[in-house]
Amino acid sequence: MRKPFSFDTQLEAARALVEQLRLEARVCVDFVKEFARQGAAVDDERFLVENGRFQAFVTNGASLTNLLAELVSVLDTLTVKVSADLDSFRGLTTGEKFIGRFSRQRMWRRHSARVRAAPVVERLRDLLVKSNETAAVIASYRTIVIDFHKLGEHGLIGIVEQRRRLVDKIDIARLRIRELNAKALTKQGRIGLYGSKAEWERMEQERRALKSEADRVAEEERGMREDSQRRERFINLFQVFVDALNSQVGLCNALTRKMVIDTEERLLIYQAQVDTDIPGSKVQISAELFPAIAGPIELFERNMLVPQELEHRKRTADAVFASKFETFQREPEEGCGGPIIDTRKISKRLRFRLLRPKLLKKQ
């Protein structure tokens, strides 16, 4: 049975795995460089050892991106729950409506006091803290895989070029073998046809020399062919490593994109809350406090986040995320497609009114 999910525990596990993968990637890239320098000295026994290391890196990399995807998905789920709670504050309770029959001023004071007493602002800020920490881990790992992808790809290109030159030598050797065998056969055909016995012995010596040279070149060709086949196994291993790094870059890009869009959504929800004139709420959010998600926060500070523009980008980012991480793909919810923030009904007391799927309520 799976243990209950702990965001902080999983985040620490992700951080530790990032550092582990940094070391593993360094070891893999160092071996690629070593092979590029002295590939002829690396035998098949070494291949078995390195193959285990490279495969472990690929497996651990996939585990990390899945772990990061889970963190991003959990944050999105928590955002939905906070949005639902905040949306419930937009309506009036039965008690508030009863008070409103006698005094609308008292009714709204009661409503405002209930909203201020709710820990929604603190929960939103906690979401932003977690978003900042998660985005920092994603950015750190993305930098690692980009750097090592460049190094690994550069080394792989050099090794592939070395093997190409080796294959050219093999082709030249095969042509030389055919040439020597043809000359030896010609000499053999001429022996006994004309000339003296001494001439026949001289031609026989030449034929044997040609066959000996052909055998020597053939032996070299066999060695080069075995070396080429051995290098091909290592090249396939290095290619898997480089492809895995490239894939990890793509996954990190998808995670980063979703984190940016989801952070913008959380900031819009936060903005709707701080517009209730709660003293000191807005100063809790700044790019300096959350450097890993500074981009969306700078837009927030400039009042440049627009709900209508976010809707399409949110849908696109979620679709890409679902295609990259099918484990966290959600079933379409009833009422999906509505705006995150509905600006058609703007209250005098609030700039925005939050709307989420399955959470729309008629006033």
C-alpha cells in the first residue's frame, strides 16, 4: 500500500535525486570523453560495467521527471481546492442573508469578517512558496541535462567520426585484399607456361609474398572489423544516453511551461482575494521573495495578468503535460472549458469573481 503523499518529503526526494543525477551524468560524460581519447583500450568487460551505469542514469532520470510531474499535478489539484473555497466565499451564508433582511450593511460586514478570517490568503501564499521551490528544482535539473546533453552529444559526434574513419580503412583494406589475391592468382597462372625453372621459382616466391601480404591485410581487416563492431555497441549506448538527456530537456520544458501558467492562475486567484481590501495582503508577493517564479510575479506586480488570455494557454499547457505524463492525465470534467476568472459579473466589492469547473454557483 502506498504511503500518504507528503509534498515536502517528495520535494526533498526530488532535490536529492537531482544531485544524484548530476553526479551520474558527470560519470557518464567522463567515460564518453575517455572513450573518445582511447576507445581501443576499452574492452567488452568495461562495456558491461558502463552499460549498467548508463542504464541507471536513464531510469533515475525518468523517475525524477515523474516525481516532478507529480509535484506539479498536486499543486494544480490544491489550486482547484483553494479556488473552490474562495468561490464559496463569494456567496452569502444563510445567516448573512437573514441579517441582510434587516441591514445590508451588517450583512456585508459579517461577510467581510468571514472572508478575512478564512486562511485562503495563507493557503495561496503557501501554494506560491511550494510553486517557487518546485520550479527551482525543475530549473536546476533542466540546466544539468542541457549542459550534459551538449557535452555528451559533442563526445558522441567525435566517436562516430572515429568509427567512420575506421570503416573507411576497412573498405580500403578489403580492396587491397582483392587486389593482392588477384595478382597472386595471375602469378599462379603464369607459372609453368613460359620461362626457365628459375623464373618459375621467382614467380612462385612473388605469388607467396602476395598471398602473405593479403593474409596480413586480411588479419588487420578482421581486427578493424571487430573494433568497429565493439565501437558500435558503445555508440549505441552513448546514443541512448544522449537521447535520454534530450528527452529530459523536453520534459523539463513541459513542466516549466505548466508551472508558469499554473503560477499565473494562482496569482489571479490571489489577486481576486487581495482585492477584498485585506490590509497587507499584497505585500506578501514579490519577485524577490519568489525568484524561481519571478516572471509571472513581475506581470502580477504590473497588473498585466489577464484571465481571458490565460484560459487558452492553460488548456494548451495542460494538454502538453498530459501527453508527456500520461500517468497524471485527468478525465475531462463536466463544465470544463469555462473561464478561470469570470469578468462579466464584476462586483463593486471585488474586481474578479472566481469560476472553476464544477464550482460555478448562482448568486
